[in-house]
Amino acid sequence: MNSEKQKLSVLIITLNEEQHIKPLLEDIDFADETIVVDSFSTDKTVSIVESFKNVKLIQNPFTDYTSQRNFALDQAKNQWVLFIDADERLTPELKSEIVTTINSENTASAFFIYRIFMFKNRRLNFSGWQTDKIFRLFNKSKCRYNEERTVHEKLIVEGPISTLKSKIIHFSYSSYEDYKSKMYNYGILKANEKLAKAIKPYFLLQLLHPLYTFLYQFIIRFGFLDGGKGVAICYLNAYSVFIRYKELRRLTSSRI
């Protein structure tokens, strides 16, 4: 065991998260430092965060998810960081495992954490989310987000990777319109990412890729077993892919 207790910085990036941020901050009772990087919310997010005296609020303009996460990393005082989204929740078991992990003689630089996807207030069992895992806990001196990826960020890890046993609860889907808006924004960011790589918006891809996404998640990833919830999730994920190519065509045309 390490002779000195390892300290943990919890990092959260926000934009208009008044619905989620208060219960999340109330739940982070085990961190040595909590930082919220807000991209100038227009709802009550800022005032809610400011009501927590042990939470540091920094406002920074949003360019893309990767830039915002790397900016947040640079603000953390501690080597071990836990990234958590406002719509995610930690179970007592996960909090205990995190503290134990960073204070053990582990050799991993970063840890995957599986997520339980909540459709409103009920668990979604399939539709591609049954194996969803993401880097959330890592040593910041050995990790950095890849600047070529602007959405669904990719963490570059120097050293071994491991996986925690406990899971994060992910309250991503609160309503159809809310999730549709989120998928639209992801599509726009992915279009800009592809434009930067000079990827061409072939018309057949705009038709076939969304269809493939829907069928893959609905059939191969058992979305049909989630019933109406599965239809909604698989359709909206395919919709995001459609928006990606539609926006890429628009951006490409405007350059000609």
C-alpha cells in the first residue's frame, strides 16, 4: 500500500445542467477537489454550483468536448482524476472502489468504468448499451485526450489499462426531444471533425450509414428486446449519423 493517501480531483464539464448538477454535487462527498468547468450556462447551473462552497467553478468557452476536457485536466491539482458527466451518478460501491483503487499498488494508468444506461428512470438493457464502458478514472500525468477527436473523445493512455467492477448510472435519456437535441449536436460536431480530415460526404454513405446504424443496434445489438425504448434509442442514434453527413455536405458545399 502507498504510505501517503492519494488525493482525487473530480472534474465536471457543464452547459445548462440545472436538472442534474445539484444531486451530482451532493453525491461527490469523497473527492479532495471538485472542479466544474462551465461553458457559460444560461439556466441556473452556475448559481447552483456556486452554492457549493467546496466546489471550484471555472467558466471557459466551449469549442469541442476534447478541448474542454483537456482544459479541465489542466486545472486539476491532483494526479488522479475522475471525470463525471452531470447526468451520471456514482453508487456507494463505485465510490469505495475508486478510493481503494487509487490507494492500492496498482500499475494501471487508466480505468474503464461500465455504465448502466437509464431510459428516463428505467434501465435500458440492450440497444448497444449493454457493453458501454468509458475512461473515467485515470492518472492525468499519463493521459491526454486526442485533439483529433472532438466528440466521443478518445483518451490516449501511456501505460497499462484496467477496468473497475462497479458501474456508473447514466441518466442520459430524460425525454425524446432532449435526447434528439443531444444527438443533433453530436452530429454537427462529428461533421466538423470529418471536414478537418478532408473526408468527402458521399451521398450513398448519407443514406446507408444511418440505416446500418439502426439495423445494427436494433437487430445485432438486440435493441428489439427493449421494445419501444429500443426503437427510440436506435432511431435517434441513426438520426445523429444522418445529421453528420447532411452537415458535412453543407460545409463541403460552402467551401466550393
